[in-house]
Amino acid sequence: MKKQGFVRSVKITVQTLTLSALSMAVLNAGAATELTVYTGLEANDLKKYAERFNEDYPDIKLNWVRDSTGVITAKLLAEKENPRADVVWGLAGTSLLLLDKEGMLEPYAPVGVEKLSKGFRDVNNPPTWTGMNAWVASICFNTYEAEKYNLPKPTSWKDLHNPIYQGHLVMPNPGSSGTGYLDVSSWLQMFGTEGGWAYMDGLHKNISRYTHSGSKPCKLAAAGEIPIGISYAYRAAKLKNKGAPLDVIVPAEGVGWELEAGGIIKGTPKMDAAKKLMDWSVTHKANTLYNESFAVVAMPGVAKPVKNFPAEITQRMIDNDLAWAAANRAEILKEWNNRYNSKSDPK
């Protein structure tokens, strides 16, 4: 009897241990790998990006750290010796170039990266960054408000020097906004260093305020809070499609543009999951998603025409030297702050 009781006890113990092991296996299988992703993507799009990614990788949770381009770039540089991000995804290409120069990115060729347009991938092999989409500068002109103030429709950047526009212009701060920085760096390239700063001196006289968001000037113009906002063309087209009384103006001198890109932070302990995110970022599915917010995407043949997106804009995109813009970023922003930051919105 004692022997039978002992055997029964052993069986129960083995069964208990087996069940415990199975329970732990189930729990471990259901535990998601958490990736910390630093981004400048629009806040209202983050949930959509995560949901689409999780359709293919349900075992990876994306923890977003989101802010404007300048803020995220500064945060990454400040954390260089003690990185907190695993991946940068949806940040200006010039910021990725700067991070690469600082040795902060892990070289990796996402599966299928060769299908992207050449301008949307780092020329090194393997690349340290991969492009997603591009956005292009434009002027958002509220026709209703312009008529109220008797403002003529500008056709060029230099038209905005007209004293009649004083107090009626808003543009993004280049230190916090990628759109603002592409404006400033493109003016310096188009007009030359001396001419570019002279242009911004004249523009500053008419500026009402500098925002910390690249889309906000266009949103303010669409809402009638300001007649003219310097922003980007896709946002202007989308707002016009929703009924805003906007004209989308592509200045005659040419327009700046910028890439949005991603890359893996060197030293991340979650390399496998980080690579999966970068693999997904170059897929047809991801590029289709980018096209919901941008007219120009990395994969050829994916982007669908956007109503009211200016047809002439591709011909007016300048020969933009992104490497120069990245290398001179700190010096340009320092000079800009010294000259114009007094009109910036509070942070």
C-alpha cells in the first residue's frame, strides 16, 4: 500500500510539473518582443502603422517614441553613448545621414531592398538606412482669407517678400520640423549662402509665427486662421480634397524635398525583431501604406495619383544635396535660431 501511494504521488508530481512546463511554454510563446521605435511620423498615423505591421508580425510590439523631427534627432544624438531606441523609423533622411556619420546605425540590407528606387537607399553595401517616402515643399494659400485681406496669389518664393503679406505668413521652425529644415536648406542651395540668408531675412519680416510641426502651417491656412502657410504639397492636396479653400502653389524657383527613412540602432539587443521591422518596411504592403500619407514612395509603381497634387511639382524639385544638408545642419540651425527664433511658438 505504501509503495502504491508512493507511485501515485510520483505520477501526480510529474503531471503537475508537465502542466507547469506547458503553461510556461504557452506564456512564453504569447509574450511579444517589444521594440522601442523613435519616429517623426504623424501621431494620428501610429496606430495604423502598428496594426498593419502586426498583421504580419503579431509577436512584435512597437513602442513608439514620437516627436517632431528635430526633437527626435536631438534625443538620439544625446543618447548616443547609452541608446534607448532599437529602431528609427519615419525620420528625415538628413537625420539618418547624421546618425550614420556618428556611427549610430547598424548596416543591414532589408529583404527586397533592391526593389526600391535608388534614391531611397543608402549607397553603401549593406545600407545603413532605407527610404520610405518623400515629401515636397509648397505654399498653402487660402483663397477666401486672401480675398478678405486683398492679398495677391504668390507664384514664387520671392513674392512672399511683398510687405502686403506682413503678419499673414506661417512656416515651420527648422530646428523642430523636418519640413522647416528642408525649406531652409533648399533656400541656401537655390540662392547661395549669402542670398539664402538674405532671402530669409526678408521673409522673416512677414512671418507671423514659426510652428513646431511641418503640417501645421497648412492646417492653419485650411482652417482660415492664417492666409498663407509654408508646408508640404501632399498635406495641402489632402486638405483641399476635404473642402478647404486652398490653392497648392509650387514656387517658380523650385522646391525643396526630403526623404523619410528608417534604420537599426547599433547595439540593440533585439536585432532579430529590428531586422523584421526593416524587412517589412520595404514591402509592397508597407509602401502602399506610405502612399496613404505621401504622394511619392520608395517602391516604383505603387503610388497612386493624388487629386489636387500639383502635376508640375516633380519638374520643380531641386537637385537636393541631402548629404550637404545633413553635414551642415548644426551650423545652419544655430544661425537660424540667432536670427529668427524669437517668433517661434512656445514648446
